[in-house]
Amino acid sequence: MMSLRKSHIAAALFAISLVGSAGAQTETTAADNGEFVPSVGQSGKDVIWVPTPQALVDRMLDMAKLTPEDRLVDLGSGDGRTVITAAKRGAKARGIEYNPDMVALSKSAALREGVSDLATFEQADIFESDFSEATIVTLFLLPGLNLRLKPILLDMKPGTQVVSNSFTMGDWEPDETGEAEDCANYCVAYRWTVPAKVAGSWKTSDGELTLTQTFQMVEGSLRKGNDTVPIADGRLDGEQFHFKAGNDEYRVRISDKQMQGAVNGQDGWKATLAAAQ
């Protein structure tokens, strides 16, 4: 789902007017059943509602590499389609939505689709909710809301996947950009992997690794004895850290203030965090 400020209503309504008959059929069925029928552009808590195209829902879950072992949380879950789609793939999924009518609609849809045991919904403010259990977070919000969420997301467990429809996270560059096929509007998604925190000084068996970090990008230097060399190509992928120093290539995993991994393919290299930044 996407929440839009009222200044975006005209553009959103024009875009959704191009959506095909499948959406109209869904609304007609819901109306015939006497359920609440959401309308594109309906007002919410400082926002309006626009649905995510199903083609992009599928693409977003593919980008996150969703498996039945994952725990997905959709922030601003709207009519519940992302949560229900994830549940159909076997994952436990939870939607957090402020509008109680949308929550009731989503619960009915999950029951109708036979996934109410895996797909759950709650009426709540996303900024007052705990979703730290998620291994995947999906969202379709405006840039300003994404920026408010960014520090919360960056404090989640390293390796958590964050996938956003249409809008980015400011200076936090996405790890992947994807586009859905057979999709008319709001068809681009961005994926980030929450990086481990590595900034600081790390003691090695024969020296010191000093790092600075900008999200998943890492710079710094490695001292061995009297020699200090800058690191190059430093990049984090969750808990996995890859960098080069001189002629050596390092691939390590970060856990509990420890780095362990391989240098030039040879296992056994270790470092311990001495002072975090």
C-alpha cells in the first residue's frame, strides 16, 4: 500500500485510473458481500491510500528472497495484499495498519484466501509498534516517512531485508533496484540489507583495523606492524563484510563484536572490536 499526502492525490488518482479490471472486480465482490470497500484517495492519518500493484508485490517478495522461514512485516498494510501474498508463499506475515476498516477487510481477505493462520493484522501506528522480529520489512510510504523510519530500520538485526515501493531512504543507497513486468504505475522497488555496525577500531593478531562506515559502505585502514595500508572496496551485506587491503582480499562475518573469516581464501583470520565509534 502507499500512503500519500493530499498534495499527491491528483497524480495518484490519475495513475490508479489506469489499473485494469481485476481491481474493479475485487471491489465489486467485496461490495456484494457487504464488506467495507476501500476507495483510492480515501483519507487516513495525514495520508491517503493507494494500493500496490500485485505485480510489484510479487517482485518485492522475490527481491527479498522470501522463504517460509522468514517473518515479514508490512508497514501500512492497507488492504493486506502484501501480507496475504507472503503467507501464500508459506511465511508468517504481519500487517500494521492505522485504519481499523482496512484491518477488518484484510482479516476477512486472509480468511477467504485460507491463510489466516499465517497472515495477521493489527490496528496500530507504525511508529509506536515493535516489529523487531521481522526478517523482511515491506513498505509503500512517502520519502518523509521513510526517513523517519530509517534509524529504526538501521537498528534492526543485520541481514534484515527492507523493500520499498517507489521511494528511497535518502542517502542510504539501495542494494538493489527492481521493476515489475506487466505493471502500469508504481512499478519500481528498492531493496536494502540492514548492515552490521563496524565503525571503530578492531584488534587483529598482528595489528589493527580502523573503520569508518556510511551505511553499507566502509572505509579505513589496516595496520600490520609498522605498515599501514588503506582498505578498498569495503562493503557490508548484513553480517558479511568484504574488503581489500594491499594485495589481500578479506571475506569475513561479524558477530558479537568479532570478525572471523578468510584472507585470500584461507580461513582463520580474526579481529575483535576494541573501541566502537
